[in-house]
Amino acid sequence: MTAMISGLVSYPVKGCAGVPLGETVLTDGGLAHDRTFMVIDGDGTFRSQRRDPRLAVIRPGIADDGERLTLSAPGFPRLDVAVDLNSSRREVRLFGEGYRGIDQGETAAEWLSSVLGRASRLVRVPPEHRRVTGGRTPGTSGYADSGPLHAISRATLNELNRRLTGPALPMSRFRPNLVIGGWDEPHLEDRAGHVVVGNAELAYAKLTIRCAVTLVDQDRGERAGPEPLRTLAAYRRAAAGGVAFGVMFSVLRPGRLTVGDELTVTSWIDSEPRG
């Protein structure tokens, strides 16, 4: 059961479409440029597919040096943003916690407001941003929900699709950064305590508790529920509440990741109890 990286995806703008990658740099805070930008409302609160599923149709592109961001959406002209790292910081809120962001200007705000149909602005994580995420192994991240690197194995998705009574769901419903291939047994990632992949090292942080974002068709930017939450509730209830699917890893040693790299679990942990 040789495991390997079968997919790498970065999400430069939180809540928007992912950017598939053949290779990338893994930083202390996750894949390069992952969730370094965020869409906010007029009060500075982050927008999420939970309430704004149309975020999914916004497709970002980011230059390797991070200095230019492009945004595209069906029916709208492509927007090219020169990334601002120098303007004054403003308060933003993510899950009730206060952080800082650098507003990326009126043109980006007008474009996002038109696409989403609601007043919106774009902010970037400041270079001085420091945020500790919790779990068995604490980590750090930009505007990601709860950890720097979200991983799911293909075997785990295959098991869910085997249980569904309707059409199979694509991996994009779960928005992972790291897709693991080569395992036959589902949910092995739940027990991967220490992982060596490429020239990087990862450590288990926590199970990923799923939310209503998994109900959004990522191609159409529309809710298509009740799956997968209905099926997951039958066999993946977490002891602390909610349903678990995939894991969060923290980064012990940054490095470079390439699709096809072998992934080696050097220590295993007991799976967290589920009801």
C-alpha cells in the first residue's frame, strides 16, 4: 500500500475555487499562497460558501511571487489585481476572532460585489500575520478555517461514494489541499501521526469537521444538498460533535511537494473516537 500525492490544490482566495498544482512549495502555513486572500462584508466578517455559494465560481490565479492576483467568473471580465502589501491594516473577523487584513482596493471590491450580488471587499493576510491553529500538533495558517494543510485519501472518498444512494461526489466537494492515493483502506489519514512526503514533514493535528460547504456544487456555485452530510452522519459522527471526513496536518518541516511523491507514515496514532 504505497501512498503518494495524487493531487495538490491551493485556494488563494478563501471560499473561491481551487488551483490544481503539479508541484508547489509547502510553507509553515501550508501550501504557498493558500488562503492568503479573503472576501469580507462591509463589517469585515469573512464571506463563506455557507451563505455565499457563488464564491465557488470565482476562479483565482496567483503569480509565483504572489505579487499579482487574477480573478475570473462566468459572465464577468477577468480582473487583474496588483497585490498591495503596504496599505494600512483593517480589522477582519474569522469565526468570531479578530485579525488584520490589507484591503486590496475599490476595483476588486466592485468586481466581487457584482459577482456575488452583495457588498464585498478583498483583503490579504499581512506579512506580519501570526496565527496559531490548535489540535494535537499546533500549526499556523493564513485565513484557512482551522489548520494549515487539509488532506483526504481517495480511498476515503471511494468509501463515501460506495455508501451514497445517489450520484458519486467529486473530491472538490471537500476542498482538500493534499489528495492521497495508493491506499486501499479508507480513513487511514485519521491515524497518520507523523508523515514524510517529498522533503517535508507533517504531523497530525485534528479531524476535519464538515459543514454546509460540502453541500455546494463547486462547478455551479449552488447548493445541491442534502448529500454528503446525510450519509456521513450515519457513519462518521465525531465524539465532540459534527461529522468528520479528512484530517488537518500541521507542518513540521517545510519543503517542496510534487504530484507523485511517495508519502510515508513513520508513526501511527489511535483514531479519535466517534459516536
